[in-house]
Amino acid sequence: MPTWLGIDIGRAAVKVALVRSAYRKTTLEAVTTVDIDDEKGVEPAIREAVASALGGAVTASDGISIALDGSRAALRTLQVPASAQKQLAEVLPFELEAQLPFEISDSVFDFRTLAAPKHLAGAEPSATIDVLVAVARTEDVRGRIDLVKSALGIEPERVGVGALPLANLVPFVPQLSEEGPIVLVDLGAVASEFVVLRGGESVFARTLSFGTRGLPQTAPLLVREIRASVAAYRSSGGPPPTRMYLCGGGAFADGAVRHLSDELELPVEPLPAPALEFGVGVSPERAAELPRYAKAIGLALGLSTRSLGLDLRRGPLSYERGFAWVREKIPLLAGLSTVIVCSFFFSACMELRASSLDRVSLEKALGTVTKEVLGEDTSSASRANELLGQLTAINDEDPMPHADAFDVMVQLSEETVIPKTMNHDIDELDVQKSHVVVHGIVGSIPDVESIKTELANMKCFSEVKIARTNQVVGGDRQKYVLEFDEKCPEDIKGGKKKDTQAAGASSSAGGK
């Protein structure tokens, strides 16, 4: 089960939230806050807060997430052509270059494409898309990373921007997923963060110069900055906010909710507690104060794969896990490997068993078929092929017969069959499916008998017979009908294989 640590480093205090993720369950294990001592600095406060959340073990988490102050970053909503959506990482530096007070080459940025409002969902696709971009100086982000590394000895995996990590609470606070727009104000002691959510995603954010320190004297200044931030959001084309939620340490300041609600003429209330499981480190008293730790919880939840915020660990600051992290995961990896090997072995055994059963079934079916068709019960494929070959073997590889209608004509023209001295005419020669019918005219019946005898002596002709004879009308010649079958011995199944001397075979049949 992964364990995530969110560290909210403010100007007056450090807040830490420890979140543990399991299958379909997210548990808030601990939350803690430590005030920053101006003399000791920030690092001791970070160490003390993390040690308190982890129970003394500062390296017992799977990932750490922090945030850069919103005042140290620039947030822009850019409109780019929809056709460039797949090349945003290459296009945005050119769009940002003219809007930043520092060189884009000395900065890191992250972006998120904003969804179209629900009331425009059925409209025609727009030619442009809105992209929320956060950009900061590389040295500022590296300084925040080095601060945590110096305090804990390990680097944070993720660096958020201002109040944008609060969007990670949307899946756990249903009120934040409304179309809105909804304003979230993280009231700190010295400064505050302002973010607008629409449809559950951040669309506008800025840092306010005032917090709870100096109240109630500074209350008008704080209200004025909130009004200016709302106006700046409205000037970008956004609809008026419908509700405001307060979080951070100032959410519980006396009269803050009532005063802001009256001055802004907007429903204002503390941020509802997220729908998380609570671990033993979250007492009922702490559970009632969870809005105070909203940003720390959002930072921790940002380490999940469903993060809705932005991450400035990009480019030269990209996070790389070390071997120590892999070494910590060795027991888990070993267990997963064992499960995979066992699953593979079990699957292979079942495949072999299924193949064996299929083989037995096929051999039984083969025996039944060979018994019915070939007359012998065999389960051997080679023996079945042998029997089939014996049954279907025709040694003549040439599908053409050794004697055809042309050979019949040649034989009838041979002098041995019809001598030149014989007065002979053929009226019709009919050859159909190896059966030959000859209609001819001769001088006498003995001539017909002579032709019959000669044809019967040829090996490719059989069943030679005279069907009928009759005298020619008005003459003394004889008409006859002679029938016989034409099939050479080589064409009979099991006969002698035809050799390459096709001419010789044809000669014996009459010269093919």
C-alpha cells in the first residue's frame, strides 16, 4: 500500500498530511502542524512536522509532495489552436515567451487543458482550446526542492503551485465538483491563496498579499484583494461565483466566515471535511479541523495517478527514483514475482492437461472415421494417411487420359483398321465419357466385321460391338453403327504408372 506525504510549507507554519492508499480505499493516517521559529528557520519545523506525522521515521513514505508559493510562479490561461493540442509542449514556450518577465529558457512549466463548460458541451467544436499554464524560475523550484532535501535527506517527488493542489480534494469533497464556479481561499497567517474551480477543475488562481495576521484591522484589505481576484476571473469571461469555501489556518478565525459573506454578498463557509477513512493518528479533535490541513492533504493526494494539479518537476528538475527506493520495494517485487511464476506454472499445467484431453478425443474420433471409411480402426495419423493413399492412389500423375477422341480418329484412319482398298465413309463420330459411337458406310457387312475385329485387338478399346446394320436406300452399300468403350489400362486405378514416353503409350493406343 503506497504512503504519500504532503508538506505545506507556509510562511508561519509547516503542515503535514500522511495518506495511505489501498484498493478502493484512501486513509488519512495523520495530520500535524508545527510553527516556524524565525531564529531556527524552516528546516527544523519540516523535520519536526514530518517526524510527528510518521511517528519518528522521516523516510517511511513512498513519496513526498510540496508546493511552491504562488507568488513565485506565474499562472496564465492561454488560447491555442485546437490543431496544436498534441504539440502543446513545443508550442507553449513560444506563447509564454512574450508574457513572462524572465527568460523561458531559465524556467520550468506545466500545463493542463481545460474542459469546455457544460453549457457549451453540445455546441460546435471550437477552433481554440484553453490551457492553464504554471511557469516558474528553475532556480526558485530548485531552491524549494533543496530546502526539503536538506531537512529530510530525500527529495520531494512532486512540486505543486500555489493553491492548485486543492483541486486534488475534488473526488473526496462532492461540493467541489459542482459546475459553480466555486472559490477556494486558503487563508494563511501572512498571505493567502485564491483558486476558482469550475466543473471540478482549477481555471484561475492567484496569491493574495494578506492573511489573518493583522485582523480585524486588515480585514478591508483582504476583502478588497478577494474582490479584485474575483473581478480578474470575471474579466476572463467566467460567470460569477456561486459559493466560497475557506480552508487553511484562517478558516477558523473568529468572524471570518460571517464577515466575508456579508462583504462579498456570497455564501461563505468552511471547506467540508474530505470523505476519507481516518487512521489512528487523526483524533476526533483533529478531524474537526481538517480544513486547516486541506492543502497538505491535497498535496499528498496529488501523488496518485489521478492528480488534478500541476507539477513543476519538469525538464532539468524531473524526478528520478534512486536505488534505495527499489531496494525498499524488493519484498513487494519478490512477492509479485512469486505470484506471477505460480500463475504461469498453473496456467501451463492446465494447458497441457487440456491438450492431452483433446488428443485423446481426436484419436478416438480418428479411429471411428478410419473404421467406417478405410475399413481399419487406427489412432495413428501416419497409418491413416497410408490407408487413405492406398484407397485414392492413381499412379498416373497426369490427369489427362492416355487416349481421347483424337486418338479414336487416328486409329480409324490407320490402314490396319480400314485398308485403302475398302470403300469406307464415316457419317458421325460421337465420344462421350469414354463411350464411342461410330456411324459409317461400308461396301459390305464383312467389312464391318473386319473393322470391329481390328478395334477389339487394341488395348485401349473394349466392349466393341456392332449395334446395327442396314442397307443404304437406293444403293448396295451398308450402313452400320459401331459402339465401344475407350479406356487404357494406365487410366485404371492401381494400373501401371504413366512414364515419360507418352508418345509410345499413345502409339499403342493408336498414336496420341
